Amino acid sequence: MVANLIEEMKDPAVEAAMKLLGARGLGVTVVHGHDDTSDEMTPLPDGLVQFEDDLQVRFLRGDDAALENATPVTAAWINGEKRVIGRCRQGHTRSA
């Protein structure tokens, strides 16, 4: 399932969660992947992590070595457990 964020934000429980998270500098995200054959968002395949590096986004396996020096930025409750599903590595740390 890919959530409709606008609709979900109308739910008082989601609003309360957002207020709590916002006070801690956190937010909510629509957990999703992308389909190569259409413009549709798809459920994020199990075991993949969204990886942002130098303003480019890729989807990697959770055990990919590229994720080792990346900062966790997105987490979600999936299959009964909390998981980091998004990491970011800023490009400014690379040599020119």
C-alpha cells in the first residue's frame, strides 16, 4: 500500500502523531518506491533503502556498503518492527 498523505493527515491520530514528531524535529513520509514502467509510486520493496547521495536518489539493498557512512533520515514501522529505510550522504564531503 502507498499512503495518500493528504488524506491521512485528516485523521486526528495522524495529526497528533505529527505534532509530537514535529516538536522533536521529525516528520512523516510516504514510504514508497518507483516503477520503471509507469509514473506511479509503488510500495517500497522489502529490504531496500532509499539512498540520497549528492542530491541523487537511488534504492539500494539494506546491506549495501554505500550505506555505511550515510546518516539515517527515514524510519518506518514495517512488518512489526522499526526499520531505517532512508539514508543520506551529502556530497560536500567529497574531494573535488
